[in-house]
Amino acid sequence: MTTPRTAPSPAAPGAKPEPTHPCQRCGAPIPIDRGLCERCNPLGLRDSSSSQVHAIAIGGIALFVVILAVAGRLALSGIGPFTATIANVVPTQQGLDVTLTLRNTGSSSGQTTCHISDPADRTSNQGAYVLSPSVAAGQTVTFTKHVTELGTTTKPLEVECPTP
């Protein structure tokens, strides 16, 4: 037994046809303000409101952000803190070769970005940022990086290597 289809009401001569879109279940053409046709929604129940649909999407995005935050926290736990000192500074024609000694006092291996600056420089020079190699838990490494932001003359420098 098939259910009879409701024929669309004939439009007045010269009038624009009513805009339609496909039914969400079967694809039959329905008015733009409805989601389901008569066959798919015989009781005429209300469709989901747009605020309900958008709330579900926003809730899913918020949940995903929370999951990423927890995963990031677990991935970075135990790395650092790092203690760093400047072991040597050698001038070159294009900048300075700075040798750093870096110790990871944490329980996991990791790397950090160190900020090398001139404490006497009161200008807008932000100093240099260098990425350290990976340092095992409880270990110390010494590495040299070339920086051009601090000029070409040897001077006292400071280093800070924060925990990621």
C-alpha cells in the first residue's frame, strides 16, 4: 500500500513559484521553511530548531578543544624546568656564536626555546630566540647557535629558557 502524494497547490497565473528544497529523508521537494515532507513526518511533528542544531555543533567543538588541551598537557608533563648558562660567546662577521649549557631538571625529555638578550641594551632590540636540542631528563647538553640579532661584538649576555 502506498501513501498518496500531496500535489503542490497550483500557483496563481503569473505568480512566482514557492522556493523549495529536498526533504532531509527522501528528497521530495518541500517548502523552504520545513525539513521533512508529509510522508516522512505524517504527524506533523516540529523539526529541530536551528538553535538546537547549532548548539550541538558548538558543544562538539568545545568538547574537542577540551580533549586537545588535556592531550597537550599530558604530552608536555614532566618536561623541564630548564636551567641555562652562557658558556662562551665568539664574534663572527655576521653575528655571534653563542654556546649554551642547558640542564633539564624534569622527569621527561624535551626541548625549549631560549631567549638570549643583552641586559645593557635598552632599545627595542628583543634579542635572539634559539631552539635547543632535545635534552633527556636530568641531563645537561652544551650546544652552539649562531645569532645575528645581537651584533658582532662580544658582550655580557643573559639567557632564559622557560618550560614549555
